[in-house]
Amino acid sequence: MTKHAPTTSAGAGADTVAGGPRRARRRGRTRVVPVPLLVPALAGLAFLLLPLIALLVRAPWRDLPDQLSSPEVWQALRLSLLCATSATGLSLLVGVPLAWLLARTEFPGRGFVRALVTLPLVLPPVVGGVALLLAFGRNGVVGQWLDAWFGITLPFTTTGVVLAETFVAMPFLVISVEGTLRAADPRYEEAATTLGASRFTAFRRVTLPLIAPGIAAGAVLAWARALGEFGATITFAGNFPGRTQTMPLAVYLALQNDPAAAIALSLVLLAVSIAVLAGLRDRWMRAS
């Protein structure tokens, strides 16, 4: 008759272990919201949603196929996709090692280096474009030597667009990957090195598979940021159709001459942003 007591206790313990963290998270939530908090919260939500709703309401849905089928739109879209993808690839090439350096090594001034890496997040994009001109322009600190030695000119070229987008997008990748590295257990890398693997082999065979979801999320965020870049691009690369005119620049130009076309182009960028959020939704839900 007393054999059922341990089973009940174990079941309760298992339920506590399995459901404890989830219940603990739910314990801090409430269904009753005070009015002084509810009203400004709804006002903030309306402020964020109203511009998007206005964009959908005023969209020229009947003329949308004609607006999006013009050669100029496809040219800007193709250039945007090409440059954003190239900027993301360049960010992966140098950003993942930089994130590993910040997360796994100790060196003097690491906090200052991290601040410099995240600076483009708060720096006005136009200022970033000016800084790129001063660095890589024909008379820039590095650009003058590139022009004199190799005949390479970066401003007002498609390569300049890629550099401008990389400058503003790479911090998103670095932050995401660094956070994933800090959450990953470094003992796996240490175990690989004790078994004879070099640091680079441990990084390639052990660390990269562990942090692959963080790299993917950071790459998607960097790609979306690069696709929507405007200020640094127009300052450093200009607005030349077929060469440097990306989708945001095409929206800006169309808004002055053809507002309907500007709305149609904005809808394309809005759809891309929604797709990015949908792709990252599962990761955010797991994090919450």
C-alpha cells in the first residue's frame, strides 16, 4: 500500500524539474495590466504600427505589378541583393574571427575594442560615409595608396557600396556571434586541444558547429541591415543607376518624382523585413 508514495513523489519531482523553469518564467507575468501602464503601452504600439498600416493602405495595389516590373526596379533590386550578399560574406569572413577574439581571449583594451566594433550601431550612417571617404577616397589615408600603387578607386563604385554596407552591418554579426560564443561551453574546445588538436582545428571542428545557429542569425541580421542601408551608401558610393543605386536609394529618388513607385519599392523592402523576422522567429521564441 505504501509503494505508490515514492512514485508520486518522483512524479512531482520530475514535474518540478521539467516544468519548474517554465513556471518560474510565467510566475513573473500577469494578466492584469494597470491602466497607467496600459495606455502608454498601447500608444507606443500604435505609434509603431500606424506608419506601416498607412503604407499598406495607400499602396497602389492595382498598379503594383506595373510598378515592380519596370527595368529600373529590377536593376536596383538585383544590385541590392548582390551588394547585401557580398557585404554579408565579407562580414562573415572577418566578423566571426573578430567575435571569437572578443569572446575567447584576454588582452589589454578588450573593452575598448568591443566599443569600437559596436560604434557603427550608434554612429549616424552619413558620418560613417564621410569616414569611409576620408579613409578610402582618392585622397584618403588608405585610398591614396590604393590609387597610386594599384589604380584601385573605391568611392562611387559597386565595391564602394559593398564596403559601406559592410561597415554598418558587420557589428550585428559580431554581437550575435560573440553572444553565442559566450553562451557555448569552452570546455569542448579545451578537450579537443588536450586530445592533440590545434586551436584552429578545435575552432573549425568543434566551435563552429556549436555556434552555427548564432552565426546564421547574425548573418541574416547583417544581410537585412545591409539591404536597407542608405546614408553611408549615398555618401561614399553616390546614387548612380545600375552601379550604386540600391533599393533604398531608388525609393528616395522615386519619392521626389513618382510617389507611387516609392511606395511600391517600400513594400518590397517591407516584405523582405517581414521575411527576416519570420526566419528568426523560432530563435527568438527559444530565447524567450
